[in-house]
Amino acid sequence: MHTFRITYRIKTGPEEPIDQKIEKICLEQSAELPRHLLSDDLAEKVVGQPVAREQLEQNCHSVHIEWPLANIGGEITNFLNILYGNISLQPGIQITDAGWSALADQCFEGPSLGVDKIREKFNLESRAITCTALKPMGLSPGQLADFCYRFAKGGIDIIKDDHGLANQSYAPFEGRVGACVEAVQKAAEHTGRRSYYFPNITAPADTAEDRYKTAAQMGADGVLFCPHITGLEMLHRLARLNIDLPVMAHPAFSGSLTTVEGRGFTPAFYMANWRALGADFVIYPNTGGRFSFTEKDASL
């Protein structure tokens, strides 16, 4: 039977045996019934199987569970359900890793470009890539384009919309994209070097796809997208549209997945999951800013 692995950091209560908690995960994320109600054949067919366990500290273990690939059914949505469905409602369970190589044939092909092709495409192969955001909300397309022009003249590589810019009356999507694309082109004529503009396309799923295509047609160089607002599956769909426009994923609406101790995802897994789903770039807060990430979190 073909399987894939998920690795968990599991914390138990004072009177909670680790074997019991592992068994609950294996059943809850598959048959969702007590084992004594399942036939041996059915249990073998769908229930997760723990294959390794390491004690990290008192009442805390790293546990590898193998799951049948057939449970996914070739759909990202059901993978996410198996990954962190009902157990997201239970304390002491954190996802730390997944066996991405085994999942490659299950719609997890990764980004359409990736860092090497992006560096080649943008001619930025020998140094760090710089990036800034256009803000605040409330500015007109012309005002945003003026900032875009100034940033481009100053040498910023990527100038992205702030994730709050959508299709507001004061800065409608197409008007903003047209003005900012023109601004980076104008700056390039003065400096001899090109900056790259990424508009925000976060919107209802069908609208997001239309905006992605429109951004490409209007000359944008990439897009910003909030997967946890429009949908994680939509991130994969954008990457598979065969449009040469990289996708930068933004973490809005996902903070509780990485900021609650002992639950959700580790930052490293969080970013790897988005990469597997199709993100070319992943925005992740650093330490020392206005978010509650420690130096250890930011370095993972």
C-alpha cells in the first residue's frame, strides 16, 4: 500500500498516555470511529499507522504516522482535512513535517517557477532580493504609482501591493495595476535597471483567477495572494495556469496556525506547505517587528 508521512509534535497531559493520544489521531483523521467498530480490513485500509516515536522532553514526543495515499483521493482539500482537520480542535498537536516526495503525484508539484527561475527571470542571481510594500489604503492609483516610481528609482527589486489593497473605489484594481506598471517602466528608463511590480489579487476564487490573468495581460511582474483568505487550493490552481507570473503568498488570516504554542504548524512546515502548493515566495514575519515571533521562530 502506498503511504505518505506526517510528523507531529505531541504534548500529553499528566494523566494522558502518549499511546492513547497517538491512537486518537490515527482514528480521528481517518475512520472517525472507535477501533472496535472497524473490521481489520477496513482499519488496515484507511487508518494511520505510527511508525516512529521520539521523546523530546517530559510529556512531549515527536511522532511519525504513515497514512494511505488513497485517503487523499487526489484532492488538496482532502489532504488538508487529513493533515489538520478534526485534530485542529484538540490541544497539544502540532504538525512539524510531511513526506513531500511521496505527495508529489497528489497535486503537490510545487511552484511554477521557484527561486532559481525567478532569479534568472529577474536577473538577480548573485545577491539577496529586496522588497517593499505599497501602502497605506486610501491612496489613489496615482499616489500609489508615485510611491512605486520612487521605490523603483531607489533600487528596490520587488514592489508589491499591501495586502489591504483590493478593488476599493479609491484605488480600483485595474487602475492601480496600470499606473504602477507604468511607474516601474518610467523609473527603468531613468535608471537603466528594472524593478518588478506585484499587485494584490486576493479576492473570491473566480475573481482572483481573473485578476491573475489581468495582471499578466497588463504587464505586472508577479502577484501577491493571501491563500488563507481565498483558499489554499486556489494557490495550487494559480501555479498550474501556465502563466509566467510568480505568486507571492501572504500570511494574513493564518496567524493562529503558528503562534499558539503546541498547536498548529511549526513555521518551517507552514512555509513548506505553501511551497508545495505552488507559492514562489512566502512572506513570513521576522523577529523584532510588530508581531509576536521569537528569534528561534524566525530562524526556522
